[in-house]
Amino acid sequence: MTYASEIHTFHSGQTQPESSSSSLKFTSIDPSTGKPLATIYTTTSEQLNDAISSAQNAFRQWSQTPAKERAAVLIRAAAILRERNDDLALVETLDTGKAWSETSTVDIVTGADVLEYYAHFITDGIHGQHIQLRPDAYVSVTHEPLGVCAGIGAWNYPIQIALWKSAPCLAAGNCMVYKPSEVTPLHANILAQIYIDAGLPPGVFNVVYGDGPTIGAPLVVHPGIAKVSFTGQVSTGSKVASQAASDLKGITMELGGKSPLLILPDADVEEASDIAMMANFFSTGQVCTNGTRVFVPDVLLDQVEQALVKRCREGIRMGLPKEHDTNFGPVVSAAQQIKVNSYIQHGREQDKATVLYDGSIDAHFPTKEGFWVPPVIFTGCTDDMRICREEIFGPVMCILPYSTGGPEEEWLSQLIERANDTEFGLAAGVVASDIGLAQRIIQQLDAGITWINTWGESPAEMPVGGWKMSGIGLENGHEGIRAYLRTKSTLVQCSKGACGGVFTAL
């Protein structure tokens, strides 16, 4: 399994990519070396129209294909993904800079899980309702596919997000035109070919390439698109949602966060520290659900700080992503490196936060040209600091101490209020020995994805989606496939004369 040195649009009902006549092109860069990986040719307007037309034509047959046959295709695709796991993981590692230890165990595995989940879901049937109104009349409620849907992917989990979007979409009987992030595009044609190899009819899954203004916006506003599923930052998501609303398209928006992790006074320090590390430094901090605001009680503050510093010094292994021992790679791009470093500088100079751990002191950079950002932990942070309010999307942890003096009810109330004091509502977590108390706190946190005594796992069965500015709609779980279905209600009158009698009387 290899990626092509030149990548073109995969569309028009063909089983091979089609060369682009566009003069616009961009380059995929290896974040660990700063060197080019591939040249990607931007999809032309004509090709975009052809891709959508191809999907519309394919929809007529695919939407009528029995659910068990659609499921069989998805199950075969999942099997191919698992067979090619290591090769696909290498492509993801090269394209994103994520450590092989992550991509080989998470990215493709979880995507294949979602394919299988929805295959089994539709095999059992997408159930409607039968409502008996009276002896001679009933209402039938059915769920039908939408048509052609647009999937717009993010750069941090490229193939996983592509599968999270396409699996429920295709399972429900829809077709998809998928645009990967221009930062990490190498997976898209490979996934399209896997679908073809699994037996997916041509035109059901199409790939287009380009940035937001050039291809993303025309895709979103195209009259042939029935729904848009987008994953990315809040500012871009707001624009996409606004564009889609122009002709009332359905939307799913999975956006950013500034999620709180609440460590309670009865928490086990070692467990809490492990969870905080996972919630901040997995994927070099480039995870939308990361728990970057870590609330630590005064009675545990010194212990937690010491445990975190020890883990950073002994557990983080920065290195070339392809090396199996590496668990901390570069950030995805030069632009992201500049952004994250500017936040770190702001935290030091303007926010005046205390630097508990500065990874640059211990770091040995594997290359000079890579986009390396060592982990940083700030402590003594306050809620009004910029580093505590804005999404950084990098390896930056903020520790916010809280007092446990006075009645428990009072300081808990203040803690929950502080945790909810953000425009975001993507994720939240609680670490505690008292599970009952943790559950009561979780119920009061404004977040769509929550964890107790763990962080980050999102199995196929678990719906994920944000509240407030963190998104609209859900992916995965039963709710994930409902987003790709529309409801039809039919009232059936079995006996004659129900309507005729009215007008006869008139």
C-alpha cells in the first residue's frame, strides 16, 4: 500500500482517479522533516459538478439496494482496512506526523469498527413505526436516505473522520462527496479504492480536493447536496453552517473545545495524573476533545504537579513518528507550530502563568526542519487567561487550582461554575473515587461528551457531539445514522368513503 506522488480527483463513477486540468495545486508535507510527500491537484469546478452528478446517478441504485447487501460491502471494506492496517497507519503517520504507536492502534482500527457497527445496525433493519389510528386507518412512519451528502474532513484524524462520516452515510443508503483537509489528504483516494475493492458501486463515494474557498464552499452550496457533515475549528464551522443554511441543508458540525478535567480531592493521584497526560498530550495535543483545563484541588496540587512533571520527563518519547518507540511527534504543519508557540509565549509573557514544565529543556529534536513543539505545563492559571479560554490545539496543559475550604456544597458549586464558564461544550471529565459524586457532577457539566476516571475513548456505540459553540448534531451510535435519514409519515385509510363522505355532505 502506497500513496501516489501525484493525487487527483476520484469521481464521475470511475474506478480510478481522473487527472485535473486545474493549474492550482498544493503539497502534502511530512511534519517530521518539513519535506514534500505528494502534489495534490485541486478539483476543477467541472469535476466537482461531475462528482456530484455521479453521486446523484449512483444514489438511484444504492438507495434501493437491500440493507443486507449494503452491509456486506461495508463489512468487506472493514476487513480490507484491518488487513492493510500497518500500511494505512504508515500513510497517516507520514501525512500527520502522529506517532506510529497511535496510528497503528487507533486511527484505522476505530474507523473499521464504525463501518462494522453500522453494517450490523442496518442488517437488523432501520425500524419505523406503525400507529393504529382506528380500525380502518393507520399511520406508517419510515426513514429514508437523504441523497448526496458532503463530508468535509479534519487534519488530525484523517481516515478515522472520513470513516466516521462515510460509514453511516453509506449504510443509510446515501452517497457521499468527500473533501479531505488540504493539510492531510493522502488517505482519501486510498479509502475510495478500498470501498471500490469491497464492492461499492462507482459513484457512491467520491473524493474532491482543494481548500475551503476553492472547493469547500462550492461543495457546501451546491444544489445537489442534501446534507453537510463538517469537522474542524469553530470559525470555519460557523461559515460552513451559514452557507449550508442558505437552502436549508441538513448539517452536522463537530467543532472545537476547551474542555475541563476535574480532579476531585478523593482522586487517586497516580490515576488522575495518567488521565491528565492522556487528556493533553495524546497526538501531541491535537485532539478537539482534549481536557486542557485541568482543575486540581489545593489538597492534591503539589502531588499532582510532581506526578505530571515526572511523567513528562520519563514517559514522553519525542522522536521520528515512524519509530515504534516514539509516542510524541511533531505538530501537523509550520502554521500550527507558529500558532502553538505564540500561545506558549503569550502564556509566559502576557498571562504571567507559571511554567511548571518546559519540554524544550529536555527535548532532543529528531530533525531541524520538522514542526516540533515540546510539551508545556502551566500552573497557577486563572479562568481569565487567554491560554485558558482559547483552543490552542497543541501540547499545552493549564492547571487551575481550586480551594476546598468551607462546605463541600459551596466549593463544588463554584468548581462546576468555573468549568462551565466557556463558550465551548465539547467534552468534560471527572476523576474521583466516589463514582456517585462524579456522576452528579457530570450531570451538571455543559458538555456533550463526558468521561469518568478515563479520557478520550470514543467507541462506535458512543454518540459524540458538542454543545454550545462546539457543534450541532452527533456522530456514531444510533444517533449518528439518524442524521443521514429523513422521516416520512403516511396515513393509510383502508376503507372507502372517508373523504368522499365529507364533500358529499357539503
